[in-house]
Amino acid sequence: MQYRLICFAEWLRRRISAVAFFVAIIACASPAGGQSVLTYHNNNARTGQNLNERILTLSNVNVTTFGKLFVISVDGKVDAQPLYLPGVAIPNKGTHNVLFVATENDSIYAFDATNGTLLWRRSLLKSGETPSDSRNCSQVTPKIGITATPTIDPLAGPNGTIYVMSISKNSSSGYFQRLHGLNVATGAEQFGGPVTIRASFPGTGDNSNNGSVIFDPKQYKARPGLLLLNGVVYTTWGSHCDHRPYTGWVIGYNQATLQQVSVLNLAPNGHAAAIWMSGGAPASDSAGNVYIMAGNGTFETTLNANGFPNKNDFGNAFVKVSTLNGRLIVADYFAMFNTLAESSIDEDLGSGGPLVLPGLKDSSGRTWQLVVGAGKDKKIYLLNRNNMGKFNPTFNNIYQEVPTALAGSVFSSPAYFNGTLYFGAVGDAIRAFRFSNARLPSVASSKTSHVFPYPGATPSISANGTSNGIMWAPENGTVAVLHAYDAANLGRELYNSNLAAGGRDHFGTGNKFITLTIANGRVYVGTTNGVAVFGLR
């Protein structure tokens, strides 16, 4: 009850005012269970930080006092980030801090986050269905069920609701994408769900009919995490490899009814421009704008009077989407001067995920509202959210571009903590860039000695306010590795799961894209068949 009252106060404050940046991040504190992790990378800004971690410190995260506690087994790959909600009253089982785990077998589990006890499990398959096959694409194999990180509203419904996207197929090779709103205490479907995803949008592009582009469920996977913003659950979609026909969809659903309320297509008169972001999620700011990095696809270099592509195709672009009055409209964008050349060789911007930064002051005291991202071309793009730069055929007219900062392509999302930005590119060290006067340096302030193989790493941060900052990074591989570094100096590794003798802390094979969760003194890492749980031994 105390937790729900705290969250209600936070919800009320968000409804009454526009809210400063970090109130929009969907994070409510609970004295008993630490900070909730209710969405991808901890908040809607996608900073990846938990600033309420009081148990794990720079002094106790080491091979002697910290390590693997146990591994929770599940029925498939865990590609979605595990989520954490404290103080949930489970019928006939008491109150628990709950870890939610989704699998590619179309299952969602609720476990006691402390000891791994199963509280409930639900299959999201209907009778006669199986998870989707891989659709002749090696990106998510051998089956596709739940790939997108769900999102939780602890105040929706009688106990709180977890929103989940699933894909399945029947014996007649019919494919179904569905949005579910599950009771966090029981796993029961709510709001008349699930709802089957159907959509159309005016256009003549891929898979169009009679002047409308049609959403074909078998051509897509919901790879990016879900975004819950101002009462709407937003879903976005990647394709299966580059198997046409496909385009870039953003579809919104009322969180209380699961009814579709808005649709946007990013290439309605062209093709591709799918939303990949390597399992990342659309980011949002306190004004209700959504930021998306689109993959390679159609982009018209002929611009209209407002500087937008004349056919509204935004392939390989960084897009700002307004949600004002319940409508999805591209409000601004940035496309590289060589966007067509990059699209032609599959060097798209959309391999990485966006991060909305807090207001940063320059040397004159001016506060800048910025968003940042990087993709396959190894460049960091720092954009003014109030003037993203649009398209110029000869140069990138943007706030700042850092072309030599990274040694590899980015297939991950960055993290932000205490004035520092962290990127984990492919075949590169994880690098920390310390802001100075609202600008990024071209050389990292610190970096790890370890180089992370494909697909690089999505870093996450735990800290108690600004103290005891730890940068955590999972490493994919046959033997997956959990790394922990001093966030203020990445040259200082505190721990990795290969250090203990006899493979004490080994936890199995890693997944392609891993985003871990830190909460209440525990670190949760998804694997090919479970979740490894680390903490103080």
C-alpha cells in the first residue's frame, strides 16, 4: 500500500504539471525494494541509470564478496530486459519484490526477485498456436515470441499492469501480433485483451493497396522496447532481415482499453525505414515528444517548403515524433548529408538506440535540450531537440557531430550518468565521454581495457545519487560475462564473472542483445534459457 501511495503521488504530480525531465522516467521509489525498473533502460529517457542503489558499492563489488547467486530457468531465450517491481501482493502467496521475465517462447514469468521462487507464469499463445518461426532470418532464432522489453504501470488496473507484445503463428501459417495488458499480481489478461495488431496508413509504398499501406504481421517483429507515455502504449517494429515488403510503423494503444488510438508510418510512399535500434526503445522527453532512429530505407532529398522529404519518407533518419492531441506527426528530423549512400550499403543509423539527455548548460549559461545516438557509421550525433537539423546535401547542420569517438559500429544503446555518456561499440572498449559546457570531447575521458565483441554492449549504471557509481556491461559469447567498472574511471574494473576460480560465476551462453537490470542489490542478466542473478555472496 505504501508503494502504491508513493507512486500515486508521483503520478498526480506528473498529471498536474509538465514535469521536469527526470519525472517523466516512470520510476517510483520503495523503501523496502529499491527503485523500480518498469521499462527499457530504466526510464523513458533511456538513460540506463538506477540512482537509488544503496546496497552495491565500489568497495563490495569484487570477486570475494560479489558473484553469481543462482540462475532462474525459463522456457526460451530472454531477449527482453527483465523488469522489477517491488511490493506486489500475490494472491495467497504474500507480498514480493517481483522480477518479470519474458521469453521467445511467448511466455511471461513473475519470480520472487530475491530467491527466484516462481509466483506465476502465463503463456501468451492461443490454442493451436506456436511462437513464430525465424522467418528465414538469423537475427532472432530459432523462434520469435516476445522480443520487445515490456513496460509496467503499477497504477493501471486493480494491481498494476505489465504491457507485453507477442507474435505467434497457427497451423495454417497465419501470423498474429498481439498486445497484452496483464495483471502484475496474477498474469490475467485485462481490458478485454489481448488486442490483435492491425493497421493501415495513407500511402503507396511497400504492401500498399488502394492508397493505403497495410501492416502485415508476418513481415515484422516487435524488437524495440515498448514506450508508455501519457496513457498510450507505443509499439514499433523491425523487419526480418531486409525481407521486403516492409516499412516503419509506430502504433499507439490506449493503456486502459487497448484500443488503437494512433498510427504513423515512416516510409508510407517508399520502403524499409524499419525501427530496429538493437532491442532499444523509443525515447521521450517531458513535452511528450518521441525520438526514434530509423533504419535504412527510402528518403527523398527533394524537400518541401518546411524542409521535410516531399513524400514523407524518413528512411535512415533520426526522427522526432509529436504526440500532441493524440496524433502521431513527424515534428522534426535529422538525416545525414550522405544518408542515401549509407542506406545503399546498409550502414544505417537505426542500429543504435536514442537517449534523451537532461538540460545541459554551455559556457554562457544557456541550457540546451539534447538527444544523442549513434549507428553503423561509428559517429556520435548530438542533436538539439528544438532544431534537429533536417537534411542538407553537403554537410550535417546539427548541434555536434563526433566522427572519431568510436572504433566500431553501434548495435546498442548508450547510458548517461553524472554528466557522462557511455557507449559500447562493436569490437571496441566501452568509452566514457564527459560533457564540458554541453559539448562532447572527441576523446573518451576513460575506457575499459577489455574490448567487447559483436554486438558490443549496452551499459547500465547503478549509484546512490552521484556516489558509488558502477557501470555494468554484459558481454555476449558462448560463455557470457558480466563486467562491473568504476563509472568515474572505466580503467578500473571492479569485477567480472570470469575471475572466480573454477568457473564459480559462469552463467551460460549470452544472447545477441543483452540489457541487464540492477535493483535492490541484485543484477539480473538474461541468457538463452534463463536469468542469472548476481549479488553479495
